Amino acid sequence: MEGVEEQPVYLSIIVPAYNEEKRLPATLEEIDAFLRTQPYTYEVIVVENGSTDRTTEVAEAFAAEHPYVRVLHSRKGKGAAVKTGMLNARGEYLFICDADLSMPIEEVTKFLPPALDDYDIAIGSREVPGARRYDEPFYRHLQGRVFNWIVRVLAVPGIQDTQCGFKCFRRDVALDVFPYQTTDGWSFDVEVLYIARARGYRLVEVPINWYYKENSRINPVKDALSMLWEVLKIRWNAWRGLYNRKGERRNEASK
């Protein structure tokens, strides 16, 4: 409401949503049922990004009955949606959540104190010990492992699963990293983690239970090639100094 100062909350859940009119209602209901059992304050931000279906109407109808839900809009691309949500969130912890809820929402507790503390970015992982995948086709798993090998070689060494859509950021870290994000597509995760690692932030992987869901938004061939190009572009951007903080960029230019 105009003229009323928005109060900070403990947890912000950011849900990027592109053509999600069918899955979004159930997802929001599950998130709502979980959050109602929690002792902390919270908000949910649904970021619609260029949908051609009724995603906006569905999200706004839910928000009208749940005051803690906000609906924002961004240009097309998951990366653009996440960036918009992150830079508008009010939480102490900012959690990215895929609209298909392939990770049960209850596992958010794994990313928050007291279960997990002393980190800057917690990455939901399907690869570290303790993680479990359910119903994933072999070709999708193989494709993911090949891409992760490329990511570890070129951008973020040591992280076994950069592409899982569930990640938690401390607020100060998100506000330091996301303004420098340039990638609107699927590889935004790699770019954000690359920037964070370059700035010395602590990244940890959290083992999760992950369920493969049909109707994936990823095109196995087209998006794989696009993601490879985006990873190469991240290295090029870094060489050009685009990820340096403004003061650092000026210092580099003066050398």
C-alpha cells in the first residue's frame, strides 16, 4: 500500500514463473501450507516473465487471498525473473524455488538455521552424498553431468550441481551479487555463483530429495548449446571486468 513502509521478513521465497498456469496453483498451495506451520515471518514473490498463458491471473488471484504474496513481472528468461525477485525481496534469507516444486518445499528447513548456518550461498544439490534423485531419465542425468563438468572446468570449480533450481542467499550477499548479473537465460546460476566465488563468498551444497517432473521448460539440445555459449560469455565478461564492483572497475582502468 502506498505510503506504508514495508517491513523486513525472515524468509523470502522467489518463484520464477513462465507459462505455469497449470502447476502454479498446486505449488502455491503447498508453499502456503508449509509456511503456515513456521514460526518466522515470510513472503512469497512470484515473478512472471513473458508468459502467454494465464500465469499472471492465477498468481494474482492467489495473492489477493494471501497478503504475503506479491506478483512481479520481468522480461523473458528465468535469469531475468530471479534477478527481479532477488532485488525486490525483503527477507534476511532469499530462497529461489522452481515452480514445479521438484524439491519438496519442506526441505527449505535444510537451508536455514539451526539446520544450516555459517554460509553465504547454500545450493540445493542432487549430486553430493545424501542427495537422492527420483524418476529422472538417464539421458537428462547424463546431459546434466556433462554440462556440470564444463562449468567446473570453466567457471565454478568444486560445485557438483550448479543448475538445481533451489538456492538460498543471505540478503547482503544477494544485494552484492545480483546487480552484476547479465545473463537472462538458464545459465544465470553459473554467472551468479562465479561472481560470488570471485568475491570470496562461501558456497555450500545441501543434499536434497529431487523429483523429476514432466513438462520441463528445458530443450535438451537448443538450451544445452545456449548454456555452453553463456558459460563462455561469463569468462569473457570476467576478463572485461564487468563483474568488478564499480570502484574496482575504475581501479583496473587506471592501471
